[in-house]
Amino acid sequence: MADLCAQVSALPAGLCGVVYRHDSAPERAQLGRALARLCRARRIRLVVAGDARLAARLGAGVHLRGGRWPGSVRCARGFCTASAHSQPELARARRMGARVIFLSPVFATRSHPGAPGLGAYGFRRLARAAPGHVACALGGVNGANVRRLGKACRGVGAIEALLETRGPTQAR
């Protein structure tokens, strides 16, 4: 828990968001409460993946995996993000009300071992199909290759970059 909170504390206040995914964490709700307090204090948007009830208890938004709502519970209002790995998932995320859509994996990444990346062209093609939505790149993105994504890239998500000792802003 301390590691995740330390990572969130290092993010720029008011400029970032956190997708809370820790599905198998034994104390997921407790960690979620600590994370929600920290995010509120730092003006960082929080969304919870895979659990609309926990999101509601934390006063957080919901993250839709592949554009799918987790179970039958849906938030009547609130911030919603989604991941999309293909055109059908992107269309579903748009229909379900996601305002920010993480298109992934853009490049090769350990979080999706063996999965083919969208590549810069594939990312741009999908991002253009998301009018009115913020298309963020996720998966293998770093300071060197992000430029290849062009103006279609409105944001970048990070997992591994936050875990590395050299930090998310330094190119690999």
C-alpha cells in the first residue's frame, strides 16, 4: 500500500488520474480508501476498474475493461474511463459513456506479453474513431516513441514507467 501511495504522491497534482486495478489485493477496499483520500487531497482523478460498487463507496469513477461494465451495477453519473484494444471495444466504450479511452497496447509491453501492439499508425487510426473522447496511449509508450503518435494522442498512461527507478519522465 505504501508503494502505491508513494507513487501517486509523486504525480503532479491536478494533472493526472489513477486507474485503481488491484483486483487481487487482499485489502482492496482499505487500500482504495487510502488512495481515494490521497487523490482528493492532490486533485487527482480516481477510477476503479472492475468494481462499480467500490467506486461508488470511494466517490470515484469507474474504469471499463474493454468498454464493458463490471456486472449489472452501473453508476448513474460520474467519470468513466475505458480500455480498448480494437475497433469493436472502442465503439462499445463510446456507447457506454467513457470520456477517456486508453487504446492499448500501443507498443510491446510486459503488461500484455505476446500481444501485438497497435503501433503508431494503428493508434492514430483508432484515436481518430473516438471523436469527442480523449484517446490516451497505453503500453510500451516512452519519451522517445510517444512523438510517433502525433496529435491524436491526448494523453499517456503508464504502468511499468512508474515502477522503474529512473522515473516516468526519462526516456528508456
